[in-house]
Amino acid sequence: MKNQFEKLYAQNRVFIVSDKSLLSAPVDTIVNPANSGLSHGGGLAEQILLEAGSKLEKECYQIIQHLGKISVTKAVVTTAGQLPYQSVIHAVGPRMGDGEEQSKIETTIINCLQIAEKSQWKSIAFPAISTGIFCVPKAVCAKAFDKAISYYWENFPNSTIKSIWLCLLTEDYPIFEKILNQGKTQKEESQSNQNTGIPIYELNEEEIDLEDDSDISDWMVKK
């Protein structure tokens, strides 16, 4: 049975689906739920690596060699290898027990969106960050997505990003549908976001291009 619904944010759309793999989402870039060492040892991260091939693995290795382990909430970008995308964004979400898990997922999402914004991509697909082996409750993740996405488009009304896909496991879909489909008005969304603690970073005009000789540290959104 097909599970899908859309949520409108002004002229932009979020698609919440459970019948479509992250690796078949019709988007410019996808988000990999990575660990701090970008080792891709299991789950969806391993699947992405297997599909993308050795080029993605090599770039991840180079990032870790240059920067060290990636901190929680940060995101780095590589090419997509054999995958049909402009890039793969590797995001390190929190583990359950880190504290402030929802806020940290929100910041992780914002970092990913800013990388996509910097490269002027129009669409991005996310998994349910931190809900796998990191064990963050699905409801916490769903609330983080709802808050972060609405806050991002509130702050960047002219964003190049026009659609966001959340690609979920079948058993996770009802939780996300309930939380993201609550039907808040745009005014209510705006009021609820005025005092949020999600950090928004100033974007510069440099293009992210892994084929040139730019400093590898430019690949990471910095706090």
C-alpha cells in the first residue's frame, strides 16, 4: 500500500513517503546518516556506499584525514559516485543519550539544507536521521524535521530548495504523518519559530566543487 502525503510551506513542498527508497528519490542530492568517522559500516550508510562505489569512499577518507572526526550536527559533502545525484551530503546526527537530541537533529537538518542552498540545488532527500542504530525516538525526529524545515523556509523565503523528501520505513510513516500533518497555519508556524534556538549560518558565494583544488575544510558547514 502506497503511503505518501505532501505538506505545503508557502510555495515549497515536503513529500513524506514510505514506498520509495532514498536511493530512488527524484532529487538533486541525498543525505547519508553518517557516523563521525564516515565509515559507513552498516545500515543505510553501507547501502549508499555500495551503490556509490569507491570514489565516494575515497573522498570520505580524505575528509577524515584532513579534518578528523566530524562533530555531531555537522555535515560534509562528497560527489555521488555511481549514484544519479549531484552529491551525497553526509550528516552526523546525535545518539540517544547525547542530550538535546531534537535540537541537535534540527541543527543537522539546517546544515544539510545550507549545503544544498550553497550549490543552488532545488531538491533534497533525507532519511529519518538518528532513528536507526543511534536509537533516537521517531517522534523526536519527526518534530525536529517539522520545526527545522518550517524555520529554514521562514528565514530563506527565496531559497533555491523547492522540495524536500523524507524517505521513511513503513513502520515509521504513521508517526511522521501525524506530527508533520498537524495543519498549522503559516501564522502559527511563524510565531512558533520566532524564539527557536536553531542556528542559521551566513552563506558565502563560494561554490562547493570537489573536482577543483579548493580547501577541503570548505566542504563542511561551520558553526
